[in-house]
Amino acid sequence: MSTRTRRSEPELTFSSKELFDLAVAWITLSVAFALLFAPIHRAPVAIGYFAAMVGLSFVTVGVAFLLHELAHKVVAIEYGQIAEFRADYQMLFLAIMGALVGFLFAAPGAVYHRGRITKRENAMIALAGPITNHLLALMFLPLMIFPSVLGTIGQLGVAINLLLAAFNMIPFGPLDGKSVYDWHKGVFALVFVPSVLLAGYVLLFVGLF
């Protein structure tokens, strides 16, 4: 009687450390983007306006970041991996400092996973994040037709998600694009090219706010 090796059944769980890191990264990114949108060091900004920008960032930037990372985790677990998010506190500090001078490099941390895995499966885990951001951009898109706050949330949600997708598809270092490029250059191009084109359109014709 032959036996077959099976991967363990996937189980989506969160350690207290992971939940803490996710919360810190979410809050820090929201404050960093609020500082970018409402530069309190350059001109007097009302506390209420700055608080509103934090809330706006929490809904748009925070959701884009959180679901991007959770997508990595969910797909990794489906492939039998042990996966957890870990915040990069040095990069979070740099995000705040950069926002104060008008430049923001948002790399709050990553989902680290371990276990036996193929190159294709690793690429699928990487793709999950940018694809999720594209789907979120589609979900935010209808809000852009509304005036006032809803329209602003829609515009910012679309812009942030498209920019995040394009940035993460760069085939360099620990970014998602590198894993996809190493696995299949055709699939990489299929995702990377439209991501960059859409992000370029956002920067040139839509803006962030």
C-alpha cells in the first residue's frame, strides 16, 4: 500500500505579535500619508483638518496595505506555508520622516513564509498582493462620481491601489515583481505593463488628492 505526502491543511490564524505589527503599520502609514497631504510643518494646519486626513488615509491607504498583505498570507497558507506579517519599524520611522519633507517611501513590512514550495507557487503568493490592489481600485472607482468626501475617498482609493500595485511589481529585490519575473516573464509582463501604465495615468492626469 503506497502512501502519499500531503501538505497540512491550511489554517488562517494570527498571533498577537502579528496583529500588533499590522496595527502599528496601518496606523503609521495613515499618519505618514496624512502628513504628506496636510504638511503641518509648512503652513498652519487645523488639528481637525489633519485628523480628517488621518481618517481618510486610514480608510484608503490603510485598507490598500492591509488587504495587500493579507492576500499574500492567505495564498501562502493555501499552499501549506507558515506565514506571518512582520512590520519593519525602521522603514515605518523613515516613512514618517520622509512624509515630513514631502517624500514617502512606503515599505512597512512583509509577509514572511516558510515551507516547501515551487517557483510557480511562490510567484502566485507574490501576485496575490498586486492583483488585490487592482481589485480594490475597481471597488473604489464608483465612489469617484460622488461629490465631497465620498468622491475624495474614491479618487484616493483608486490612485493609491494602482500605485501600490505598480510599485510592488518592480522586478527588484524583495518586491513581488521579482518572484513573478523569475518564474514566468510572460505572466510578469501581462501584469507589470498595465500596472505601470495605469499608475502613470494616475500620476499624470488624476493625482493623489
